[in-house]
Amino acid sequence: MGIITVLTNGFKKIGHSNWGWLLIGMFILLFLMPPFIPRFFVYILGLIYVTSLLAMSLNFLVGFGGMFQFHHAVFYGVGAYTVALILTKTSLPPWVGFVAGPVAAGLVGLLIGWFCVRLTQLYFGMLQISLGSLIWAIVYRWYKFTGGDDGIHGIPMPQVLSSLNQAYYFILILLVVSLVLLYSILKSPFGSTLQAIRDNPQRCAAVGVNVRRHQLRAIGIGTFFAGIAGVLFVVLEKSVFPDLLFWTLSLEVFIMCLLGGWFTFGGPILGAAITVALRTFVGKYTEYWTLILGVILILLIFFLPEGVMGYFVEKFKFRGNSGNERGTA
Amino acid sequence: MLRVEGVVKSFDDFLAVNEAHLLVQKGEIVAVIGPNGAGKTTLFNLITGQLRRDRGRILFQGEDISELPPYEVCRRGLGRSFQIVNVFHRLTVFDNVQVAVLSHQKKSNTLFHPAGSLAVVETRSLLESVGLADKGRRIVGSLSHGDQKILEIAVALGNNPEMLILDEPTAGMSPEETAATIDLIRHLAKTRGLTILFCEHDMEIVFSISHKIMVMHQGRTLLQGTPEEVRNDPQVQSAYLGGTDA
């Protein structure tokens, strides 16, 4: 806990106005890094970015929307497969594929969501798992079209994205743009209404909000961003396979949000980074790396129930709120 | 303004509301009284669409609203608060009211405009009118029970309703808080021209502020009349006033 205390004290010293500069500085640093670090690390960072965006898009629906989005990987997979199929099977210009990926993911999200928002809580989640698994089964079995369990490999990328470093820049920029968009959506009236629905759907309906339609719109947005993550995965890996939309990945992304903290904006990024790092560095020594993840998760639930990021935010709030109350009382 | 005609609602075999009748005219303060389990809350839930009636009609400003979902009822100018505190507990006091105001201004779907700069004046003046202005930045969970009940009313006012249904607005309050809340309700009714329908266990309050009182017993409307008429009715006395209630 010593390290954590030091870190919290360090964070406390940073004023609110300086946070923006810190983030911009971090972005510039990450942007300048590739030439100076080994290729392998560039790849791992890219993977962390892609996974972060996926986790953020899930957290938008789960942490801020309060929906039981149990099978989020499907929309990631749909985004990835859409761009992969367009790039390999058609002669359309590549940008069509890049746009079509998120759009397809959002449309499939709306289609599945249209059924799911009619149910509540666990039933919402169960229905989504069933409908999502259906899509997985189609992708897994339709050898002629999707390559079945082999997937599609060696997807040709446009010239500007062919090298690893170029892919890295592209992913980083799209990640930042997506995060800015998601953040402003959460701070908009749409976002605050979404969080109000999470807290109390019944009351929201009583103040004139069409809860189902609002949730469905949020699903459209969340799955669209999952689709962007799917496209970025293809940019990085240049291949797709059915595991991208298997339910175990959905669970893994769920765990990332839990690790980072549901009710914080940046938490899922941290969760994604931890998970990807564990899989990469512990996974080298043992295929049972999930065992370590499991232990971390158990410790987390006991000691930091609001997640790693949630813990720090809580520390901050404590200071901010007490000052605030003293001022107003 | 509001007319309930022969409304029936049963849960499985239990008749929660059986032939309820109610008439609320514009500008009136009307109370629904009755022992626990008489069906008051169920009646309110039927009116504002949380539940759907089995039989009967509910007319609001001449329009049949008995098949409408809650958000449609709200959009027609009929707001409500809940008996058990029922707000957005992770949001601040300000945000709670703002969600309702944004919904009223049809801005709930605005995507790329910071919510912090929308509907601020309206929300703030609303908080001032109920006396919560200095607590705007508090998280709801940290408020006292009395303040949370007041916030209930403020959230309901966010939609600028013409009529307000209050389900036991003073439940669980201290005598001082109760007195302040009753003053507030009276003040709101006067300054905003609100029509109010409420239910309440405290007979002193009911008889002091209501223009009309409707008495429910076992889901049925016994009678509706002025406080005088209700006080002197033998049927009411035996069923309710002379009975178990303190």
C-alpha cells in the first residue's frame, strides 16, 4: 500500500487545471515513442490502445448506462470482420471498409439492442448472449464467406498504414478522437440523462424520458465505438478470427472495466493495460496467466471495490467534497 | 382537469383498486385518504402510467391517458413524486433537477453540447424556490431524508407540470420539516397555479390544506367531498376516522 499512498499524494498535488496539460503531455510522449522503443513494445502499446477503446465503449453502456451488456465482443468482431471482408473480397476503396466497420457494428448493435431493451437487467444480458452467440456461430461456420474458424489473414492495408509505426500512429490518433467524443457525449445532456436512467429508470420515465429509446440510442453509440476498436484491431493485426466475437472475450472486457473501475471515465484504459500486460508478460511463462488475473481480481474486490481508478478518484473527491461542504454550510 | 372513472386494477386475485372515482378541478388541492393498503399509491401509479388499469377511464384535460406510458403522461403536464425517495442517487442535487428540466426542454438527446451550460438558470431558480439552492453540488445520497423528499418535489417540478401528484410528501419527516413542506406545497400551488393531488396519513395536514378529499377503503371510493362533508360522513367515520388511524 506504500506505493499507492505515494501515488495518491503525488496526484493530489496536481491541480485540476493541470490535468489537461498532463494528458496532452502524455499523448505527445506516446506519439513520439515508436522510433525509440523495440517493435514489440510498439505492437503491445497498439494492442493496449485497441483494447482500451473496446473497454471504454463497454463501460459507456455498463458503467454509465447501467445496462447488462454481456456480449460486447460481438460488435467488436462485427466491426473487424466488416472491414476485413470489404478489404479482401471487394475492390471498393479501403476507406469504405474503415467507415463501414463501425457503422455495421452500430447497426447490429441497434438490431440486437432493439430486442434487449424490451427486457431488464439479467434478462437483457441473457438475451444478448444468445443473439450474440448466434452471430458468432454464423461467422464460425460460414467457411466460404468468413473463413470459418481459420479466419482471414494477410488483409491488405492501404500504403499509409502498411508499417507497424504507421498503424500505431493511426490507432493512437483514433483512440484519442474517440475518447474525446465519448467524453463529450457523457458530459452532454444525452450523457447525464443516460446516467440518470442508470440510477433510476422508473423515475426517468416519470420526468418524461422515453427510457427504452434512450437506451437503444446509447447502445447504437457504444457498439459503434466497439466497431471502431474492431477496425483498429485489423489495422494492427491484419487478420481476423472468430475468437474476436466469442463470449470469453466479452467476459475479459467486462473484467477490464471491473479492474479499472466502473464509474470512472479512464478506468477501463487502466484495466485494459493491466490485462494486456499480464497476458503478454505472464503469458510468456505460463498459459495459466488467467490464474494471476483471478487472484488480482479477488484482491481487488476485497480491497478496491470501486476499481483501481475508482480508488484514486475517491481519494480526490474526499478532499474536494469536504472543502465544498465547508464552503456551503 | 383530472377525472378517474370506475378504475379497476387487480394483481392476480387481489383487487387493489376496485371502482375508484376521482375528480380534480383546475387549481384545487385534493387529498386521497384511506388506511394502509387502501390502494392510494396504486391509484397514483395507474394515473401516471407506471401501472395499467384493467377497466375504467382516466381523463386528463379531456384526453384519455389510461393507455399511455409514464413519459407520455409526464409530457402532457402531469408530474409526480414518489412515496419512497426515488431520485438519481449517484448524481448531484443540481443534476437531478437538471435531468428533468432538460427532458422538459426536449434537450435530452443533445449530444455534443456540454450539459453544464444548458438549462442552468431554470434549474437554479427551481432549486431556489424549494430552498435547496445552497446544496446544489451535493451528491443526493449525502442529503438528509427531509431534503431528499423536497428534492423529489423539485425533480417533479422540473417538467413544469400543470398538475402535480405527491405520494405522501411528508412521510418520515420531523414535525418541523413537515410544517415547512406543507408551507412549500401551499406556496407552490399559489405561485405556479399548480393543481395538486396528494395522499397523506396526517389528518391534520389533510384537513387544513385540501379543498376536496377523496376517501378510499379497500380499493373503493367511499366518497369525495369538502373537508366538512368528509368529517361528518358516518360511513367514513366508521371505516376510517374513528378506526385504527391515529
